Amino acid sequence: MFDILEADIVVFQETKIQRKDLVDDMVLVPGWDCYWSLPKHKKGYSGVVIYTRQSVCAPIRAEEGITGTLCPPGSTVSFSEGPEDQQIGGYPSHSQLEASLVDATTLDSEGRCVVLEFPAFVLFGVYSPANRDETRDDFRLGFLDLLDARIRNLVAMGKRVVLTGDLNISRETLDTANAEASMRKNGYTAEDYMSTPARRMFNQLLVGGTVLGERDKGREEPILWDACRGFHPTRKGMFTCWEQKVNARPGNYGSRIDYVLGSLDMTTWFSDSNIQEGLMGSDHCPVYAVIKDQIDVNGEMVYTLDMMNPPGMFLGGLRQREYSTKDMLPMSGKLIPEFDGRRNIKDMFTRKPALAKSQSTTTPLEGTEGRRDLGVDHDVDLDIEQIPSADPRTAAPANGQTTTKEAVPTVAGKKRSSVATVTNRPLKRSKSGASAQAAPINGKGQQSLKGFFIKPAAAAQVDTASPSPTRNMEGQRDDGFTPVLGSAIEFCPSYIGSTSQKSDRKPSDSTSPTSPLATPGPGSALTPSAQASPSKQGMDSEESDKVHDPVQSKESWGKLFTKPAAPRCEGHEEPCKTMLTKKSGMNCGRSFWMCARPLGPSGEKEKNTQWRCPTFIWCSDWNPNSTSTT
């Protein structure tokens, strides 16, 4: 993914995972560091992570949350109360926290913000609460209010700020396709639409933002610049999010709610900013901004690499020292206890050569003492030597005895289990009256479902009067004939032909010495216990006539579970799709048919166009035998 994005800093929002869901591919990414903010209470909810390429940039400080009330990993002291040299700063004041509608700890407990500080700027990766229902309005406005306060405080300290992420706010009517529909639904005018609390607060933060009336106290001046809109000031349809339930992306019926915003003195730093609407995989598309190789810092041109790494790591755009574990911050994902001191399992296979097959497994494997220095997981050693399998006909000794040898993996720091053992007792106790030299059955058991529909025929009667030929060690009879050994279910198809052939068969025919099934050797599935009298064979012959046709059974079951044919829409004569009504009311839970095409740019169902037509049919009213639609 990082190769496709071709970025040095990647910010993800709405990860919807917990700490227990983290795996190596998420944390131990070669050449990258990561900083997570996960929800503290809700499962599968929210979540933000920032990845930084170690060869290009390395933050000097990292925090979680916007208020500084949370604590760093392994500490009981909050970010805002820690040593000053470890603080990013700009934390909301006591009066600003008191004015908030929601407690600061509650705001930061949902995993919605990661803050990284570089010498060049302070980076915010944010996932802002959405406008779902009125019950979350206070939380949403409280989050945006304290975010605005934190950014303004940092700018007042003289630090630059870059705000990125899913803010869940469309800036103006130009940034959303459903502005008019939203105004009609809520009975808003254009002024009311632009003056909603969240949109008004957001526009007061941006230079060029539309603010009706006087600005709020403390927000008299804009401090951030919209990079993407700055490079495309009049572009229409520049949306970053689309509703998946109505398949609105093909018709580009969406909104722009994802941003890259920078401080006003950073406007000359960026060389390009745009969206990647063609990159699929989510209901959002990526938004990017490119910073030049050299930037203007207080009137002096400096290399960006010098300003994106700890002091002394780069000088004049050239690396002076390599990135090391000493540069890792406490917030680094690689220092999470589950991943600390480990490396990606893929590196274990690509960088460590496999052991030679000639090495014995009964001795400790080479290199286990020095494995800890490599940062490899010590719980399981994956370098297991496998013993080549031998021919079972020559490896197994006679008299029912067997020799076993176990390959035991070496585990560093743990006591080895017992090594290869030799057993002299038979593997299984033989039954009384059975031959000591009985050969095992080589059948593979049930091979298909056909045996469940066909009653197996009775085994042929064995002629006990005629002596059975002797058998050598490899199953070859003395008369030169090798019998076919297998289970009884595998023999049944050889008896099954036409019913007339089975009814004409005489009991004496089954004892013919030319039939391989008539004279089974010891250990065969056709044992004396399977002998049947002529009357019994006749009864089985009659019952075998009642055979279930598997093809007919398949068709019957298929008709039972097959969904009814979908109706065709009026506008395009194409199969409709089913949807489920989730809106509360008398029709909640009912299914209906509708046109399968996506919504068009207007967001409405259209006639005589390539977009979704007005076809609507309740599934309970649909009759597959009728061709008319309503």
C-alpha cells in the first residue's frame, strides 16, 4: 500500500480495531514507524494511526489526544503535566476546558487524534465525530472546540501546524453534492446552512472561509490554509467521500470532508495538493500534499530533510547518522509490549538461511544462543529439520512392530522434550481369531455423497471349502494374483449395473474363483461375517431397486433454495437488486426491489438517463410469473 501511495507520512482514520487486533503487518512494517490512538472502551470504533518513513522523517515528540489529559505508555503522568522538554505544548487552558461541553478525558478516550511534532511543524491526524444524530451534537462540538483551541494555542507559541484527516465537515456548498437536498430536508436557507455551528467554527479557522456576521471571540483571525482548495480554487466535484449504501461513487455524488491544512506561513512550502479519487478500497479517497525539497524558514532556504528529523541526523540534506532505536518515542507502535524487541516474521525467513538437512534433530540447532540479539520472538523456533519419509513397505519391521522417530523443535531457553524412541509393542491389539499376518485395509473411505443415496449390495458368499492361497509379506498371493483391497463402500459400484443383471445372478456365481471379489485374502473387507444366504441376497436385490437418483435429488433441492427471479427495472430492463428498509416505521424490516444502477450527480432517481431509475417493488408484492412492474 505504501508503495502505491508513494508518501513519506501516511495518516489513517477510522481503523476500527482494538489493541488485541494488531498484527505484525500493521506494526512491524520494515522501514516505517507507527503511532496509534485506539478507543479505550468502545470495540471496533474510531481509531487513528500515523506511519512515518524512517529514511526520510522522524518525529521528536508524539502524543495521543487533543487535550493532553491522557498518559504516555508506561506512565501515570499525563502529557500536559510531564517534563517541559517532552511536551508538545499548546494544551487547552483551564478556562477553555471549563467551557467545553464534554469532559476532556471522555473526548480523548475514543481514539480520534494523534499528534506528532517535527522541527518543521506539529502534525495532527484527526478523525472528527460525524453528524449522525442529535445525541452526539455536544460531543462533536466539544471536540471541534478544543481542537480549535489547541491549534490556536500552538500557533500563538510560534509553532507551525498541519491538520490532516477526516473532519466530517464540508466547507461550502461547492464541497458537497447534497447541499440543496440538505437545505430542503432541514428547511434551511443558504445563510442557515453556512451558519451551522460546526461549519461556522471550521470556516473561522480557515483563510478565505465564509463567515456570516461577526467572528466569535478568540477566533478573530484565520490561521490555517486549505492546501487542496488552494491549488484548485474553483474545481467542482472534488469530493473525497461517497455513500456506499446507495452506490454513489460512480456518479460522483459525494462530499469533500477530508483535508490537508497548513499554517499561513507554510503556503509556499507546498508544490502540489490533490485528491486520488481513482484509488478504491474505501468509501473515502486519499488526499495528499507535496512539500518542496527546500523550504523558506524565517527568510532562509533550508532543506526539508533537515527540518523533518531530530537535530544532527541530516545536515544540508545529507544524512549524518542512521536512525536507531534510541530515536524511537514512547508512543511508537514498535514499543508496544506485544511487539517490543521483535521483527516482522517475513524478515526471519528472508534474512536467516535455513539449516542443512544433514544436521541431526537430536542435537541443539546452531545459532539458538545468539537468536536474542536479532530481536526475534523466542517463544517458537521455526527452524525445524524434517526427517525424509521412508518407504513404508521397507521401513516397517515385521511382527506388528514399528519404529518411530520424532523430530523435536529446539526452543531457545527451554528444556528439550524427549527425543526419538523405539517401541517394541504392537500399535493395536489384534482381535481374537484373526490372522496375525492380516494386511491393513488400504481403502480411502467415503469418496463422494453417492453412497448416501445408494444402498450397498450384500457381500458375496465366501467358499469356505476351498482353501485360500497363502500370502507373502507384500500382499502377493502364491497363485500370482494380487487381490484388490479396499473398503466395502468401494466394492459396491462393481456390483451395480442394471437391476436385471443382479436379479439373474446366482449364488453360485459369486463363488467363482475367477472373480477377485469371491476369494478375498486375509484382512480384506469381505470377511466371513459378511456372508449372506441366497434369501438374504434376494431381499437386498429388491431393496437395491429403490435407488435415489442423485441428479433428480440435486434438482429438487435446488428448486427449494433458489431465489425467485429478480424483476427488471422500467428504465433499463436490467435485473433489480434487493434492499432492506431500516428506517423506523411500519415498513421497517421489509425488503424491496429497486434499480441496481448507481445514483447520478443529482442524487435523485432519474428517467431516461444512465443513472438509477425510479423502479420500486416490494418483495412481498412481486410475482415472478408476472412481467409488469409498479
